[in-house]
Amino acid sequence: RRQKLLHPGKSLYRALLDSVTLSDDSVKFQIIHEENKVLLQVEICEIEGNIFRLKIDEVSPLRERHKVPDVLIKEPTTQRLFISQKEAGILVLTSVNEDYKLQVTANPFQVELQSKGETVLSMNSNGLLYFEHLQLPPRKPTAENEEAASDSSKEKQEALGLWQEKFGSFVDIKAHGPSSVGMDFSLHGFDHVYGIPQHTEALLLKNTSDGDAYRLYNLDIFGHKIHDKIGIYGSVPLLLAHKPNRTSGIFWLNSSETLVDISTKAVAEHVPSRSAAETAKQRAVPQTNVRWMSESGIIDVFLLMGPTAFDVFKQFAQLTGTQALPPLFSLGYHQCRWNYEDEQDIKAVDAGFDEHDIPYDVIWLDIEHTDGKRYFTWDKKRFQNPRKMQEHLRKKKRKLVVIVDPHIKVDPTYTLYSQAKEKGYFVKDRNGRDFEGICWPGSSCYLDFTNPEVRKWYADQFAFKTYKGSTNILFVWNDMNEPSVFKGAELTMQKDAVHYNSWEHREVHNLYGFYQQMATAEGLIRRSSGKERPFVLTRSFFAGSQKYGAVWTGDNTAEWGYLKISIPMLLTISMAGISFCGADVGGFIGDPEPELLVRWYQAGAYQPFFRGHSNMESKRREPWLFGKKNTQIIREAIRERYVLLPYLYTLFYRAHTAAEPVMRPLWVEFPGEIETFGVENEYMLGNALLVHPVTEQEAKAVSVLLPGSEEIWYDFRKFKRMEDPGILKIPVTLENIPVFQRGGTVIPLKTTAGKSTEWMIHISYELHVALDTEACATGELYLDDGHSFQYLHKKQFLCRKFTFHKNILSSSCTDESGKYHTTCVVERVIVLGFVQQPTFVTARSKDGKEKEVVFTYDTKTSALTLENLALSVDADWEICIN
């Protein structure tokens, strides 16, 4: 409300250019507000790799303002900026390589970032820089000045929520007064912006002139509405802007409640005349203005200058880390509901998958498995022998995931509660008592995960000797960690609750779930003495959560609209650095009709995190409960997922090492094709597969955009080359969804699916080689033991590159430092788009041994199949087609 009173116009801030100081790290100067005369310190630095950072803080605050800790993986390495001009109210800073210039205008204060003479982005050009300096509380009225304080000024204070605010029956006391910050950014030439998850919204961010800003405030919203800009479970304050020749990003590092206003408009740009006779022309150029408003903290913003989308992903990862490499089992199918009843139920469901020949890797237990919602315990009647149950799953080469939420039941006989209370590990209320709220166990206290000591203690709770009944096949799900507080204002913790180092909850709210997942992942690593990779799913997340595991889109509903919106939601989360994401297959709330369930399985099978999940009130929906035909189709979708795992695991390796999203919007792969910029009903899985889920009821056909005028596309299952790229009407049946392989790519697959990922270690590979217009293709395969950190510590991994060129398919090593031996072989190769039938084919191994290869050629599809190859995965070889 307060920031909205400031309208676009001339900024009241002026830069004091005589205060400029230059060091190796940064350029600093002060700005002053013309009315209240408060001085702010501005710091600008350039970070290696085309990143600029701007910080604004008070010169002498009454107390230190909150600066977000722990999200950046390290203090970034800066490069020296040079002052290339300082005169007449203008300061120009030049980057080391002279590609970028920062022009600081003194009055009114604004900053323009130019690349090779072109303005990419400007700050405060609309004059919306807003910074509430910390003040002493107003004096309590005495009898004399009570009357003097006019009613209108008191009302005004209350209306603007300066020192306290009411939400229904809740009162938020702002002990340190108003401390809001905000700023506007103009993106020149851009009218397509993306990012700032998590919202149940379209891929392209919309103009917010209707008054509804995008809100970043982690909340437990059961059955969130579609097309709503309210914040839900997670938030990443990263926005991407794209135009055909450039992608840029804005990372607003602030963990308090944040609103983002967006408006796109055309602005007139002068085109200089070439000669004196010619009059200067004007052309309309798009410009997107983005206004960030946060409740507290400082302004700390990173400008990611790309220039490509993949550069922006790398820049963000350079700051916040890459996606953790998940254990292979976690890329399999997960079966969950709230709740599997008891040990017998678990065994029966597990047996059902075998009986119906459906692969799966993990079965999940929700809150009912505990003793009265006390986490790290087991219900003694339902789960009398959890260890034995896990041994049963282990023999089947499967895993168990259990829920561990952040709220702790108030119960002096519950060890976790009594220890945490004694050590002072709970979040406090504003009066210094342990904050109590209602959640699943009833009256609960909340662990203060912002405290490193609490995180270490919490991580220790996962030790096998402490967490009785747990084994090394048990992994963890962190839910309700927004944090969810039933009967709280907006079902979350009051903002005036107090954390470690006296920070109020308002400052750290969006970090709470991030910290719980961090501590949980650390606990799982520690219980294995640092040897095994963890798997932790979290509902609440922030920038950097990718380092600790997976996220999902929360409590969706079993309706077609939610299947449809899950695609842009997952693409947005993926672009914000969190590749390991998914949506509950089937919808969590309600009962999906069989057709919807089938379509959701088909979509989920081609998304990073693949879990079927349902609510307590929902009817049971194991994959075999919907009739023989539907069981068959779901089985086929899940088996396709398992056959695809070598490709998926390789994509996760790329996400882990090079920050490339596993699932990505079309425009990321085709940045110059304007028709892809708004596409959200299909996506790329890596650079090789285009997936178009069917999200309409009783669909008989779908319109698929196959982008790129020079591209060749093939039907992933039938191998036939598609007609020319563009929009094609593809007939569909219930049996499967359209998936296409891009020409120029090689996809590694397993020849068949097994009962779980661990059953598939020795299953042989096949390669699908899709030729481009030059009859070439490349692809890679990453391989390690799938569960430990040996790939990191002992370089036990394999990275193979497959190249098809001049009718020769070769396998070579792309990283000589990796050493990992496998007995697996490449058994089959299918070459798509091979224009004529060969006369003979030979395979040659590194030692020069040659053998003739059995092949078949399909003249209808131009697919050449090479069989019985038995070529080692970990050796160099080549296949010559003559």
C-alpha cells in the first residue's frame, strides 16, 4: 500500500557523485532523498561471467538490516570496474572487456546498463526506488500531546500499517517499524518475460495493471486456484526476459514477502537520420517495466546479462548452485497416498506392481505412519516392525520415503520436543516465549532452521541409532514447511515471530522450507558418513533449493485444468534453476476419471519427478484399479519412463554440471523463433525430445508446433519423419501422447524396462540416432553407480559421446578423468532418416577387430535397425554403414 502511493515520475533520489570511491571489488557512492535527507549507500560490482550486482543499504541504520545468508554458494568473484567518464552529473563505469557500460545519472538517480552501445536495462528510470529507513518508534501519547496528535494522522498510520497491522483477529507488531524496499527495472526491447515461480499461472508473465501483482510469499494453499498470482508453496525471485537476440535475468535476493508488478508497453525510439535532408524517424519498440517491492531487507539485485538463455541459467547457478545429482532410483516412478494404512497395505501395494508387471521404485508414507504425528517415530499398531518392512522392500530393490514436517508436537514425553525446548531451538513469539501454533499434531512448536546449530542437531536426528526403525533405504519428504500454521494469519507463522539472531519471521519467511530441506539432506548424507546421495522432496523452496533435492507443485486437483497448468508451472520452476520438479500425477484432491488419470501418467512419464499421489478422501487409485485397458496404457507409460532413464539421467548430469534445465520451454532451444515464445502446452526434454501431453478431454487430435525451419523431426515411436516443421494436426488415441525426436540427436535408452531401476543395471542399451539435414547426429550417455558420491570423490563415472558423421557412428570418451567400468553393452542401434538401404555394415572395436552387423531397413520409414551388436558401453568403437 505504501509503495503503491509512489507513482512513476521523477525520482526524489539524487546521486552524490563527489562521494564515489573505487576499489578492486566495487564502486561505491551515496544517494540522498531530497525530502527526508536520508543517505543511502549504493554499491555496484561486476562479477565474472557477465553478471552485475547492485546493492543499496542505509549508510547508518539504527540496526543492521537483513541480508539474505546461505543462498549464494560463495561470495562472488568480482572484476574491477573502470570510471570512463565523470562529469556534468553523469558517471560512466566500464567493464574489464569493455563490452558493458553502466551509466549513472545523478539527478534524478538512475542507472542504465548498456551492451555494445545498446541499452539493455535501466534502473529507477520510472522513479520508483523506495527505501524506508529504520526509525525510532513514535512516542507513546501523553495526556498533553494526545489531543495534538490529530485523528487523521493516527488513522493514516494505521491504514498504511507502519508500526502495526491487523489481519482479522491477528495483530502484527512491527517492532522495528516500516522497512520496505523497492525498485523499478526497464527491460528495453523485451516484451516476453518469464520466471518468478511459484504460481498456478501461464508461462508468459502477464501485465499486472489489473491490480494483482505476482506475490512471492510461501503459503500452504489447499487446492490452489488456476490463473492466480497469489504466492503458493515456494518462491524464486528470478525473472527472465527474452527477445530473439538476447536473454537477460533479474535476481532480486530478498527473502521477505515480495510483490512483482509487470507492465509491457511500446515506447517511441528515435532512429537517427542518415543525412541532413532526412528527418529523424520514430519507431515503436517494446519495453517491459518490472517493479519489485519487498517488505524488508536491503536492495540486493543481480543482473544476469546472458546473452543466451543457457548463459543466464549458468549465471544463476554460479550464484546459487546447480541441481544436485539425484540418486537414480529417484528418477523412477513413486507411489504415494495419504495414507498407506499399515505394513500389510504396503506389502499388498508392492505386490500389486509385480502382479501387474508395472515398474516402480519408491513407496511413500504420509503423516499417519507416525505415533500420533510425532515425526521420527512409528505407529506401534500399524507399523510394528518398520525395519522388517524395509528389508522386504530392499529385497525387491525398492525404497521407502517417509514424511518429516517441521512442526513438533508439544509433548514433554516426546524426546524431540523436550530436547529442542531445553536447548531453545524453537522459533519464539514476539514476547520471547516458544511460538505455538496448531498443525497436524495439534499444539506444535516450530524448529528454527535459520539457526545453524538447530540444523546440525536436526541433521543428527536422521542417524540410524537415533531414528529408530530407519534403514538406508528410507528417504525423506519435507511437507508443510512454508511453514504451515493452522489458524494462523494466512495459515502461516506470524511475521513478528522471532528467529535466530533476533531476525523477525517477516525477514526470513521465504527461506524457512529451504533451510529445512538443507538440514534434512545434510542428515541423510551424514548418516552414511558422506558416502550416499540423499533424496529429499520439499514443498516450500527458495532460490538455491536445487542443491538439496526435489520440489513439487503441491496440492493440485484432479481436473483437466490442473493437468494443463502443470506444464507451464514445471517449466517456470525449471527455468529458475530447480530441474528436479513434478506435479502429483492424477491430482491430489478428488477422484480423477480414468481418461484424465491415463493422460496424467503419460505426461508425468516425461517430466523430471514422477509421483502418483492422492488425498485421504480420494478413492484408492493404484494404477491397476481402472480396468484392464487403462492398466495396460498406464503400464506402457511407466515402462516408457524406465526405458528412457539413461537419457534422463544424462540430462540430470548436464543440469548438475552445466546448469541446463532438464525440462525446458521451446524458446530456450529455439531462441530466434518468435512463434515458440508463448508455447506452454508442449516442451523439450533436453535438446532431443519434444513432448506434447494431451490435456483436453476426449481429444481426437492435437495441434503440435514442430519449430525450426531447418529442423527435421521424427515420431519417437514410429520412427517416421514428420512433414515440414510448423504447426501439424496430429491424430491421437488414448494409447499414447505425441513425442518427437529432433534430427541431429542421439538418445540412449535401455532395451527393456525392469521391475525397478536397480533391476535394470545390467540391461543392455539401444541408441536412437535421428539424422539432421546434413545426415549427422550427436548425443551423450552419462553413467555412474547411481547412488554414491564416488562420481565426485573418486571420479567413478563414464561420459560417452556418440557421433554420426559420413555414415559412421562412433563412441568416444568425453571426460578422460572419469573411470567407471560396466559390463553393459550397446545391443541395438536405430538410425532414423537413413535415405537408402545399405549393402553391408561393419562394427570395429578399438583394438581393430571387425565384425559384420545384422541389419534391417524399413523403406516406408527410412529407419535402419542394427541388431546383436554387443559393443561395450565403456569402450571406443565405430560402426561403418556402406
